[in-house]
Amino acid sequence: MDSPAEIRAVIVDDEPLAREGIRMLLAEDPEIAIAAECGDGPGALDVIRRLRPDLVFLDVQIPEMNGFEVMASLPPDELPAVIFVTAFDRYALRAFEVHALDYLLKPFDDDRFHDALRRAKGHLRLSRMSDLSQRLLSLLQSYGDPAAAATARARGGGGSEPPAAAGADGGYLRRLAIKDGCRVVFLSLDEIDWIEAADYYVQIHAGERSYLHRETMHSVEAKLDPARFVRIHRSAIVNRDRIKELRTQGRRETVVVLAGGAELKVARSHREKLSALR
């Protein structure tokens, strides 16, 4: 049986013990090969440019250039998948804005590390599948086989244009960075059922879990794609794909029933937004 494709990783941290800890955890995974280690920003930039690794564990506060400056110095086509590793939670939102895959807060336990690594490996597999589909599509088109090319396009989700870069989605959020105790959770919007106002916070309901996120309802709503999320009340935003049923109660009251069973009232001023669902 063929072995899994190797994932080449780089560890960037100015603390030797921190690098050793990550190295030991990665050594447990046969899919990971450590390509290099370094302890400062310029060294990280040089290694990434020369070796083109798949994955980088990047400390934020490193000498001469911080982790964000390292990322900003690389063109988009040279950016690897990045997991930030730091002792400070104040950089979490910025890490999310530059599309980091995860944000590990020191000290973290082995389970949290392996959870981040699993997420990174899944992301890289999907990226490689997309690249392969695009190469196959180009090959089929060059041989003038439109039917086969259409099949490859449908399976790969591609077209004659290359895949859109991360964030090229009209400026709307693709996921939320939520501080949950001593860690930061990156929650895909596809996981969200509905969002509930809670004073200066919002409560994000995702399956059996809920997360308190420090942001106002108005601010969150402005960042969400209205084609995917709809506000039905001053205190509720719902994922359109989670709406299972619209129910009328009495003469004036409408209730949204979600796939998970939640029942939410629709304000009269917001009913028109749901007309397209009927």
C-alpha cells in the first residue's frame, strides 16, 4: 500500500525548548517531515522561500521580524499553511484575518496540538486534490476532450480559471475566531446553526456546542454573507441552510424551526427576508 504524501513542516520559535516540544509531537506522525527549524524572522523568511514547506508552526513574537511580518513579506503563491503558536491571546483576531489555520496558545496539551495538526492535514489534502483536479482539467482541455473536461470540472469544483484565493469571497467572513477558555477556536461558518444576541456579546450555536463571542450583533451581521445568513429578529441570525420549517402560530406570529430542533420567533419587520424560502 502506498504511504501517505509527505507533509514538509518548518518550526519557527525563538525558544529552543518550545521548538523541541513541537518537534517531539510531530515525530509521532509518520506523514510529517521536519524540513527546518529557526528562531528569528529573517531566518524563517529565508527558509520558507528556499524550501517552500507545506506547513509552518510560527511563533508571533520572534526577533527582528514578528510572525505577521514574515507572512506579509511572502507573495500569496509562496504562503504555506500556518499554525500560530504563542503565549498571547491578543493576536488571535489578527491571525484569523491573515487566514492562519489555527492558533495554539502556550501552554497547550497534546490533544489540542494534534487537533490543530489534523485540521492542517485535512486542509492540505483538499488543497492537493484541488491542484490535481486543475492539472487534469488543463490536460483534458489541451487534448480537446470537452466531455471529460466537464466531468473533471464537476468533480474538482473548478473551471477554466484557477481556484479563488483564500478570502476572495466578496469580503465576507469564512470563519470566526472565538476565544474559548485558554484556547482560540476557529469555527467555520458552515458549522453555525444560529447566532443569538447577548448584550455586547453574541452566543454562537453550532450543533451541540455554543460559544460566547465578544462582538456585537450588528458587527457580526455586517461581516456575514446575506446569501447564507438572515436576521430574523433583533436578537437572532440564522444560517439559511439550517432552516427546516417555517411555522405560523396564530394570525401574526411566524416561527423558524431549525434542523437541530431550535424554534425561533421571526419579527414582523424581518418576515419579508424569508419570502424567498417559500
